[in-house]
Amino acid sequence: MGTHAAWKRTETAVAALLGGTRVPVTGRGRGDAPDVAHPRLSVEVKHREALPGWLTDAMNQATAVSRDGRIPLVVVHPKGGRHADDLAVVRLVDLAALAEGAA
């Protein structure tokens, strides 16, 4: 299967892990709905060949120092940006556990 099918499989896998449902492209217009229908999350899935090395390194560092069941978290802040707009990056498995616990 080609790349086209790979992103669909990725969306389906993410939806299953989060307890949501993949929204087919035919069921939405661009910007009309997220990739995954979920009661609490608005999920946009991006399938890429590789993640940026600096981001992977940051998550590895956060994971290495995680103790006592704490969830590794990477906060990405653009220089000059507002902290309210920073991005918070967690592993999908940890987000799924958080989402399940909040339900």
C-alpha cells in the first residue's frame, strides 16, 4: 500500500487509541471537522516520514527524567510568542490515559 493508505491507517489507529472515530475525508470539507471525532478532543493527525530530531530528543529527555508515574511533557515556545499559544507535546499513549481518566 502507498502513502495515501498509510495516512488513513494512521488516522484510524489514533482514533482507536483515543476512543474516537476516524472522520473520512468524504464526510468533511477542509476545516469543517477534525480527523478524529471525539467527545473531548479536536484531533488533527499528521503522518510524516520522520519527526524533527530536536523534538524527539526533547521527548527522550523528558521521558528519561520522568519519575513516580509522572507523564513526560515537552512545551514548545516560539521566541517572542505568547505562552498561552505554546504547544504541549505528550506521547499519544499518555494522552489516551489522560483522556480516559477525565471521562
